[in-house]
Amino acid sequence: MPRFVSLSRAAKLVGLSRGALQKRVHDLELDSFEGQVNLDDIARIFPDAEIEDNHIIEDLEKIVEQSLKKARGAKLATLLSPDTHTLAARLQAITKEHAHAKNQVTELTQLLSNLQSKIIDLSETSDKPYLFEDLNNWIIDSVNEIQDYVFQPTPLLEKDTVLRVMAAQVHINNTGHEFFVDGSNSILEAGLSAGLALNYGCSNGNCGKCKAKLISGEIKKIKPHDFVFSESEKLQNYFLCCSNTAITEVEIEADEAGSEKDIPQQCISAKVKKVNSLSDDIVILNLKTPRTKRLRFLAGQNAVLSRGDLPALEIPIASCPCDDMNIQFHIPRDNNNPFIQYIFENLNNSDSIYIEGPKGSFILDEDSNNTAIFIAFDTGFASIKSLVEHAVTLEHAESIHLYWIHTDEKPYMHNQCRAWEDALDNFKYHQVQYDPSEVKLLEGKLDLLIKEYPDLSNKNIYICGAEKMAKKTQKILLDHNADKKLVKIQTI
């Protein structure tokens, strides 16, 4: 009996991105049935995929590592793996599925036996008994062939079973998104870590903004909440994502932000976690928000920073929304800006800074699986970094190409970009130095990109930098067949 799994699960099993499998479906190399694929087809197309036990162990080690990072003072043992109740429930669900499949095999075997008996009866009264004999032999041969196939070991199926025990999959019916819940994480934490813009407020069970409707599957409350559901909501199986984890594979209906208009404006007092001076001209500012009042934003957006009587500063957010407690900004030196001078010279760890926002519409097109090309000029890399990290988290793009055009001898986060290129199969990184006074020579700096992509008409392109450079780059690419609707720019 064929086993169908979602694209996300199949990608996790063979160690590819969801976008890579989506391309196979788009190119008709892989059949898809209502968003699911046959494990047999996956094994056929990727015969060399690493599906042995050592790979799943590596996945589990990553789960443990991520859990440790997210512990934040909690009892570590409760985060390392699903608790015994969760494991028992998942094993019970798999056992029921196995029993159901076994019953189906028994019933079909009996039906086949009855059919063969009927064929024999008909052959005894027919004037052409050889026809019935041929039919019966064909059935016997077919059954033997199926049995040989059924009893062959299937490592991919075995790995999928282990994955189902260790991590539950969540399907959001109204948006089509899906993600995995590892260990004992809440559904909200897991969804945010997967790059989804789930609706939430306090993340502490008080406001009710993260409520969702359970369609199927089993969940478990992992912490109490003060929010009170109405009787009608209780009857409709509403629950809080921040206070529950997934026991088995579940289907839910939940609110997600589809655009910047769906994100509320917020004002949050954050603490300075670290001020990292990369050079005399660049500072990386890391802020940490309260756990119960985190900053909701979409990758690529800006925030307004303020402190005391200093003039406010609007600047791109350089971090991924998947870690919305830890917000990063890349600050270029500007001796004419009092706030930036204060950051460079006087700001200390644990100081408070107000964050307002988010602002802007320079966001990722999450509905597109096209190749994504990101072009950053100097500290325009901040917005681009946020978009890249979000794209990698979502695994939505067929491939990602980062092009960093910089004035210094080497980009200030060059090693980070090299690390992405080394770790990600679908990621390319190029950097080139330029003189900002020579705008007319900019096209020559884009030669490599244009040569690699002679057809830019179906590429999603994101450009961030000084206004003159960003708009000039946009014009050059439009002149080389880029689709204006797929080219987004952000000026700094």
C-alpha cells in the first residue's frame, strides 16, 4: 500500500529543501496528489539519498541542540525530547494505523481468495476453461510479485516512522502552510521558528491572540493560561497555540499575517544585549525584548529606535522574524546623527532602548518558488540578511543568489555569507567592490549576475542600498528583461 507524505516531510526525509522538491513537481518529474507525494516515488527519484539511521540521529541531535538554545533557564530535561505521554500517544497512533492497514490486507486477501474460487467454479461450467485458467495464473503471479515487493525492507518508510515519533507535523488548513513541532515546544514557538507569521500577542496565555481551531489530531496543554474561551469556542475546539504542543499530526485553522498590513504597530522597551563593533564605521546592535512582549515583524521591515531625548532613528531590522526576541541592527557611523554617535560611544549592555514598528513593505514574496536574487549595497545588507534568513527558514525558493556590492575591502559580514554558501546547497554568494562615485560603472559590477541569469523575467529580485545605487541597479536589471513586478527595492 503506497505511503503518501507532505512535501515538507519528504524534503526532511531526503535532506533537501521543500523548494527543491516543489521544482521537481513543477517540472513533472514527481507526481503530487493534493500536496502530497508517494514515498516510493521519492525513493525512486533519489536513490542515493541518505536514508540510513545515522542521518535521523543527526536530525535528532539538531533537535537537542535547538532545544538547548531555547531553554532560557527552563528545566533542560523537559526540552530535550518529547515527554513519555507524547511518545506513547504517537506510538499508539502509529500502532492504530498499522492495525488498520493489517485488517485491510486481511480483507483484501480474503476477497482475492473468494475471487479465485469463483473463477474455478466458472471454469468448470465454461466451454473455454483455459481463459479462466490464464486469468487465475495472472492473479497468482501478480500476488507473488506484490508480496515480494511488500516484504522488501523500506528504509525511507522506517525513517519516516521514526520522524513521526520524534516530531509532530502541523498543517494550517486555511493557508496551506505546515511545520514540525520538535521536542515539547509549543505550537506557536514551532511555527515562528519555521518562519510563519502566526498571530500572537503576549505568548503567555493572557491575550488570546494566538487562538486556533483544532480540526483533527491530538494536542496537549503544556502550560496554564488565563485567557477564557466562550462556550461556543470550546465546542468548536479552539485552543491557544502558545500553551499547547502537538501530540500527533494535527490540522488546525489559525490566523497568519499575509502582508505588512496584518502586523500591528508596537512599542517595546528592549534591553541592549550586545554592542559589537566590527570596525570604526560599523556597529552590530543586538537587542532583546521581554519574552511576553516580543516584536512582531516581517523580514525586510524597519523599526524606529529611540532613547531619552535623542532623535529617533528608523533603520532596517537585520534579524529573522523566526527569533523575534533577539533583534539585530547594523549601524553605520554618521557623525551628524546624535543617536548613532551615542550608540558608538556611550551605549552599554543592559541599557534600554524603545523599539517602535514595524514599518515598510520590503518583504519576501512567500507565494513564489522562483529563484530569489538579493542585491545589497554596504549596510543595505541588513534588510537583505533578514530576507535571506527568512527565505532559508521557509525553504521556499528554488535557489538563492546573494550579491553584495561594497565599498570596503571586504564586506563586514563576509564570513557569515561564506558560511551560508558552505552549508546550503541552493545558495550562491558573490561580492564585488565598487566606488560609489562611479555610478556610471555600476553595470560592469553586475556583469557576473547578468551572465549567470540571461533571462531575469522569472526571478524575484530584492535590492537594498543608497537610493541612487538601488534605483540605478533596478533600471539596469529591467533593461535586461527583469519583470518590474518581481523587482523590489529598499533605500537606506
